[in-house]
Amino acid sequence: MSSSSALYDAPGPRAKRHNVLLTVVFLTALAALIWWVARSLADKNQLEWVKWRPFFTDSRAWQTYLLPGLKNTLIAASLAMVIALPLGALFGIARLSDHWWVRGAAGTVVEFFRAIPVLILMLFANAAYSEYTDVSSDSRPLYAVVTGLVLYNASVLAEIVRAGIVSLPQGQTDAAKAIGMRKNQVMRYVLLPQSVTAMLPAIVSQLVVIVKDTALGGALLGFSELLASVRPMSANYGANTIASFTVVAVIFVVLNFALTSFASGLEGRLRRGKRSTGAVVGADAVDQLATPGEHASHDDLGGAGDTSGK
């Protein structure tokens, strides 16, 4: 049995030695880089236990700075996800509309907000809330961050949804229309369920971007998110800036890893469910999906089959 695949041939002895050599060189360079970073930090006294001790022995560092910042990050990210996901799906489907004015309007909105950096959207939203609303100055940064995240990420998610639906074979749509489904029924019962699995990795990647982009609000809008807690925490614990950034970075890594792990498990369940189920849509189910008068009855279809067979 050949060990080659459809994409590449199996490496021979020379290629294997070449790959091993490259691996050794890379690992050596990585180890040297890690050693150099550690040595530089040690020379600057950044690895002393006194700078890292507050995160392991003093609960006030977590209760006063890290946990409140993490809470605000989760609130902003959750609100943005809950609003951006359905809004992105709506605009993605609208871009596939048969009506040119719906398709054109949705495309204009998506391309406009997708082209503007999310930070500018946050700044404009903050100015708009300040000028035209009664939102308090304490709540305004949260509103601005969520608004900017929703406008930008909903536009990106709209393109993900559109691309996922378009990637499906045209035969799926043709078969659904052949049994009398209207276009909105084809979209809801055929195209969207099948495209969810294909779109899920890209959607999760965009959700991770939402979590990380909440830090932009803390940088310029004074939003008290997780990264913004580094400055007061470092000032209060002996200028342990490197330690503070490291702890915050680890929290972001754990948070995003949990999100991607959940999505990977969900994707696996969806794929296993598709392989294990072989349900067939019966005539009664078709009659419920299609409206009266738009398709032939089960008996008429059977009669037509008999006629064609004569």
C-alpha cells in the first residue's frame, strides 16, 4: 500500500533527513530565543519572586483588578456576540436575495463597515453616544465598545454566512425546489443547516477576535476591561509590568482556548450527527413544508410516475 496521498508524495530518505535537520535547527533557534528572553528579564530583575508573588499569595490582586476586568471583558464580548451573530446571518442571507434593492443595500452596509477599522467605529460610537444620547459617562465606554464590535464583526460574519451558503452544491437548491419548497424554506430547512458545519471554524475565529478586540476599548476609551487592569495593578505592586502582562495574556489564552474547544466539540457532534442519521423526508413532511397549490399531491406524483413508465 502506497504511503503517498492525493496532495503530495511520501518523502524519501533524503527528504526525511532534510526535514529532521530543519526541525532540529528550528528547535535550537527557539530554545536560544527563549533563553535570551529569560536572560534579559533576569538582568532587569523581572523574574524575581517579589514581582510575581501578588498573583499567587495576595487575593486582592484578583479581586480588585483581574476579576473585575475579566468580568467587563466577558460582558462586552458576550453582548457583541449575541447581537453580531444573528445580525451577520441576516445580512449574509440578504446578500443572496433575488431582489436587487435588498441585495444592494445589504452589500453596501456590509462592505462599508467591513472596511472601517473597529477602533474607529468605537470612537465614532463613543462620540455619538456623548452627543445624541443620555447614556452616562460611566456606561458610555461599554456601549461604544459593543457598538463598534457589532458593526464590524456582523459585517465579517455576513460574508462568512454568504460564502458558506454559496459553497453548497447547486443540486441541493434544485432538489428542494423540485419538491415544492419556497426559497425561504430552502434557506431555513436545507441550506443553513448544511452550511453551519462548514462555517463554524470561521465563525469561532471571528468570536475569538471579538474577545481580543475588547482590549481596544480599554486602550483609548477608558473601558475597564482585562488588559486595562495592568496599569493600576503594576503601579500598586512595585512596577511588575512584565508579570502583569504575562498573567493577563495567560487569561486571554485560557479564555480563547475554552471557546475554541467548545466549538470544536460542537463541530464534531454536528459531523457525527450527519454521518449517523439517514432520515428521509416523506410525502407528509413535504406537504407540510410546501403550501397548497404549489406542488402536486402525493397521488398525483405517483400517477405521473405510472404514466411515464408506460
